[in-house]
Amino acid sequence: MIICENLLFSHGAELQNYIPGEYIFEEESTPKYYLQIKSGTVKLSSFLEDGKEFIHGIPFDGHCLAETYLFHDKKYAVNAIAITDCEIIRLEKNKLMKMLQKKPDLFFNIYSYTADRMHYRYIIAAPFSFQDPLAKLNLILNHIKNHFGFKEKFSYHIPYTRQQLASLTGMRIETVIRTIKKMEKQDLLKIDGTKIFI
């Protein structure tokens, strides 16, 4: 978790519940709250002109949502949509700023989280220039595995569906399905039912 939940509640935060498919915030809306996921999974996405969805990230328990928007006056450039039932801790922007003035060390927590997310962005940006779907998918899956500290072969269960992987990589779902099967044949990952282990 980025900021201690008790600290957030002691400064006036409230708990909001969302059901799958419900918007937590929409693109072009004005950021008014610091949002931290108590439980559940959210997708940060944009819809392209052809109606396709591009997923920027899939944060879950303990992560915060688009926190950088609280430090300037721009509107959200993405949507935040609940994938599962979610409990979101919500603290008004002005209350967050007062809390940060009292506890400036919290800036380091937020900045460290943002820096980690930027590192992930830089890692996954390179594969988008790859023509080979296998190279693209392999790099992203291994980065996710390494991010969570898993080292052993097939020790990490990828928490994304094939459709979510397609949206994360910009590939068609059919391409992702074929590529995953090809990776299994090359012993790069293991499939157990619908689960993917890398």
C-alpha cells in the first residue's frame, strides 16, 4: 500500500464500493480525489477511434490510481474501470495536500510508486516496436514476473486474461492465443487450463 489506510481514514477518507464494469473516473473528468485500492482490480484504459480498448495498466490491492493528476490541473487522459468488485479509499485532493504538508515523508512513498510505474512503462514501451509477437509477449510476461520477485521457472501465475494481455500489448486476441500456444511448445511458459504460468 502506498499510504497507510488508517492514516487516510484519520484525515477524512471514505470507502467507496464499485462493481465490475463501473467507472471509478472517466477520461476528461477533473481529478478531485486521491484514490487507493483497498481490495479489487482496476483497469486504466483508453478507447481508440475504432472502438478498441487499450489498457495502460491493471492495478490491484494497495495501488493508487493516477495520483500524478493531483499535482497539476490537467483532466484525466484515461478511464479507471473496476474489473472485479472493488473497495476504493477516496480522500479529497485538498485534504491530501494538507496531510502531505504535515507528513512530507509521504511524498517519497508516492514518488517511489510513480517511479516504479514509470520504470515499468519504459520496459514495456520497447516491445511495441517489435514485429515478433512472441518477443513482445515474452518480454512483458517476464517483466511482470520479475517485478513481483519470482525467479523459479513456471512459479508465477500471470493474473491477466488473454483479452487483457491483448489490450496491454496492442495485439489481437487471436494473435495472443496463438503466441501463448507457441510459447508453451518452446517451454517458455506453462498452460494449466486457462491459467498461464511463467
